Amino acid sequence: MIKKILLGGAIAAMSLSSYAHNHNTTESTFNPDTQRIKSHLFFLADDLLEGRDTGSRGHEIAALYIATEFAKYGLKPAGTDGYVQQVSFRKANLVQESPEFTLTRGGESISFDYPKQYLAGPSLLSTDAKVEGELVFVGYGIVADELDHNDYEGMDVEGKIVVTLAGKPSDFPSEEGAHFASGYQKQKYAASRGAIGMITVTTPKNEKVRPYQSRLSYIHTPRMAWLNEEGEPANSFPEIKGGAYLSEGAAKTLFEGAERSLEDVYADLEADKVPTGFALPGTVSLSKKSTHEVVTSPNVVGMLEGSDPQLKDEYVVFTAHSDHIGFAKTVKKDNINNGAMDNASGTSVMLETARLFSEMKQKPKRSILFVSVTGEEKGLLGADYFARNPTVPVTSMVANVNLDMPILTYEFADVIAFGANHSDLQDSVEKAAANADIELSPDPWPEQALFTRSDHYAFVKQGVPSVFMVPGLKSKDPSVDGSKVFGQFLSTHYHKPSDDIHQPFNWNAAETFTKVNAQIGWTLANQEDKPSWNEGDFFGTTFGQ
């Protein structure tokens, strides 16, 4: 645990002490110091921090380091206790011997084998979870009025266990579809209609993207949720008493004797038809045991106050997650997931960006918040907590710029701002990138819906226009294929102990990425109008203030 006296007292005092501002940095002369970036990154990714797992001592050290740097730059403490906003989480682990899944049909009982035939995650709500009920197949289990889609239309699921297909219809737009098909939304649709449990069935498409067999590697992974003022886990639905994820073989057994077989349902998917729902024969009993513990982990928040008497009450928010995934389950000697690219690199760039702004004689008009968030690897939890429990009014946040896993191994010629197409941040980011002699490229992987998959999305859900910044795939060196480099990182180092300081970092790339983000911060903090969602944009309409 970080000592309160350090963060609430001594460091806060440091931030209020005199600090030498010797540079007159303007929008065209940001000069990042690569040695500082390197030193941040090498410290945060050191074995000493043991992979910075949420709630671990290693992450506490990382948070203390970041808070100390904020103080060094003269940023104002903007947490709830000095620079810190402490977050309490419930951490649940599944008792691996406990899951039971029994199908009773026609006087016969069939028991499925965990984890060979089905998967069950730990329960955040109960240490002894049980549910029993009749079954109703509800297609994808999605309600999307905006897309004229309702899988529950005409279906009675009150007091029953719903059976849903994994994923979403093929004709759904990628990013909007990711919203409607999220686990949270599917549980919300089910719970609001009286369902008491949810069983998810894999699909042929899902098996190609993430085979059932690959999921077995994660059966020991805990679940976490931040706790609200009543001590209850956020974003949970007590109405849903239990659930499971079925392999194809188990799912075929579940559909036996129904008006349509699983093969019929899959044939609909192959023909791009959305299957309609129907009752499944029999009843299902599900049970499992989980262990619960409470852990705490800090967000760290520093503020650079703006210079304009009115606009200083508006905030541009930079975010980068400081957590990673801790120790790897391996017999190899190196078992520390250091998280150098994910996300010591993004955190280091944010720290250097904060330093550059702190040394400006003429500060930008709007204030800038620099937020190091925890729990990203556990489901964007720290960002969600901050966005829903902000230390400044959420309505005063004009934009969020999120830095997550920038690959800094080659000199890139462009940047990608996931989500820029949803608001006029597109123009602002493009202008700022041009000031750093860098192009802005469109999302090269729209089908992956990355706009919904990092910390910025927590701010989007509070109505704040946001972008997720990464270096682009164009290289200044024609012999380097940026797309290949990115793919190699994902296949070789992502969430592995080899994501460490021994990778071939290119510090010119680190300098450029910092310069681009500083330019973005400067542009957003000084432009006359605050960013706004595009007219009719789904995310602006759904979440906009």
C-alpha cells in the first residue's frame, strides 16, 4: 500500500513548491527528451515491479513513481488523496473443482464435464452460486432498436435461463455491434426481461477467431470489479444467478429434441440469417463456488492548470494504464510479464508529455489532466471508475486522448487515432499531427472494433469525445513493414514475459510519438470550440451529454 503521508502530504507539498520553468515551449517547438522516456520505461518495466498486476506491490511502486514525477513537474494533485484516487475491487477466483452442469430432459440427467465441455468463470456476486431453470434460445441475445433488431421479441424468458450465440449478426456495424454484443449489454438485456441465468454457445465464426481450446488457458484467471459505495461490484446483475460457455459438442446435446437443431442454427448463420428464438426441452442446473477478496489499487491524477480565466475550468484528459498482468504461469525461469510496450511505453510518453507542458511559460488555455489508470487488463476498470467517479466534473472534460501499447520499434510516418471519425477530433488530431510532420491514417482494422477496447471507451460512455492513439503502420524506412512489425509483436511478445526492455526500441519513434501527443494536447487545449460528436453519430447520440 502506498503510504498516505507520501502521496497526501509530502508529495503534495512538493507540487506546490517553486519549480524552475526554463523553457518557452510553443506548439511548434516541443522537444521531448528521449533519455527521460527511456528511463521511465526501463523503470516501469523492470523485474522489481513484478509485472505491475492490479493490486500488487509492484503496481503500487509504479503508482508512487508516477505520482512523484507529477510532483516533480509541479502538477497539482487531482486525486481524492493527493495525487491518488484509491479504488477498491472485489477479486473473485473460481474453485476449480466446484462447477457442476446438469441437463435434465425426459427423465434423463446428463452431466457436462468442466472444463472439457463447458467453461464457468468465478462469480463476483456469490461465493456459492446456483441456478436452475427452463431453457430458452434467444439467438444472439441482443436488443438494438437503432439497428431494428430484437432477439427477445415475442419471447418469454421470465424466470428462465437464456441460451445465446456468441458474437453478433454479420451485418452489424463493427463498432456499434461491439457495443451491443458486449457481455455487459447481453446480461442487461436478459436481466431486464426477467432471465435468471445465461448460457453462451460458441459459433463456427467464433471458433475461427478464438477456438474453445484456446480459452482453456484462462480458466484460472480471476475476475475483478470495482466496488460502489455500498460495497457491491459495479456493472453486475444480481438477477443473473449463473452461467456457462459451451463447446460445440455440449451445445449440440443441449439442442437435441428441440424444434431446430444446432446444425440448423449454424446453417442460418452460414446464410447470414439471424435465427429466431425457441424453447429448448428440459431444465438445467448450474452451480459453482468462488472465493472473494478485496484489493485496492490506485489511479494517479495530476493537473496542469490552464491560463484562460474561463477555459481553465475545462479539461483535456490524457490517460495511460500503468498496470499489466503480473506473473506468467510457466515453468520457464523468466515468469515476469514486464509489460514494456503494454503499457510502460504509453505511460512513459504521457509522463514526458506532462513534463513538456509543465515547462511552458505560457500555459495552454484549458487545463490538462494526466491520469494513470489501474485495472485496464482486468476490463478497463480503473478508467471506468474514474470516469464515473471523476475528480473534476465529467461535463467539464472536453476530450480524452488515450495512450495504450504504442509499438516504439521503428520510425513511423503516420499515427492512428481510433475513434477520431466519430467526432470533430478528427480535424484537431490531423492538424496536430501535421505540426509534428506526421500523417493521420484511418483505422486499418475496423472489423476489430478497437475503439471499444481500451480505457478511452470509459470516457466515451460518459459522453466525452475520445481517441485512442498509436503509431501508424507507415514507416519512414521503406525496408520496414509497420504492419508486419505490429503483427510480430502480437504473436511473439504480447502478454508474454518477452515484452521487456530487451526489445529493439527506437527512441526516435518515442520522441516523435511524444511530440505528436503534445501537439494534440496543445491543439485541444487552445482551440476556440470544445470538441463535439458528429451529427447523428451513434456513440454521441447514445452517450452524449
